[in-house]
Amino acid sequence: MLVPVDARELARAWPFVRTGLQAIIDKTGDDWLPEDVYAEIKAGITGLFLLEYAGETIGFICLQVWPQHHSGPRLFIRAMWTIPGAGLRHRADIYDDLREFARAKQCVAMRQLSPRRWDGDGWTLRQFVYELEV
């Protein structure tokens, strides 16, 4: 179940969320800070949801709705983290909940960035993101 965290109550969930965001940064080597996501949530740009299954909080997901002017909006998964192993055990439930949320927001698709492939879960590769330092 996606349990929304009200931005006014973010401080309560923040230690757990910050730990997961830092784990994502450590794994991907990306250059954003957990506090950047904190600011996005407080500004209403990003929604924070705890992932709760079988009475346990197993992680969180940060979501944004991106407009598409011709074909419809996309649900962008800004960040998702679960306690190691918990995401795999609840993968089908998480996908069902994300699809339901996306439909409720009238999104036509979901998008994410990841350092690994998701083809096996039904995701279609649409673009590669390359970077060249100068």
C-alpha cells in the first residue's frame, strides 16, 4: 500500500527516508543530495509515500506527475528504496499500487531512471542517458 506522507509531517519519516536516499546515491554515484528531495517534497513537486505491506513499512517511493502535452502525463518514479529483499517479496503489490495511483492521476505510463535493466519486469527501454565530462 502506498501511504502518503503529508509534507507537514515529513520530519517524522525523514530519518528513514534519508537513509534510503543516501543508499541510492551511494549505489548510483549520482550528484544530488537527500536534502534536494526533502526540498522537492516540501515544495509540493514530489510526493512521498511509504510502502507498507503485511503490516510492515518496507520502504518508500518518491513520485512526480510529468505532463506530456500530446499523449498524456507520465508518473515519474523519482526515487524508490526498500529494505534489502523486501522489494522483491512485494514486487507485484508495489506494481499494482503504482498502476492504480498512475491511473488515478490519469497518467498513461510510468517512467524511472535506474542503473540496472528492468526489461524482465515489463519495462520498455525508451532512451539511454549518457554523460560526458568536459
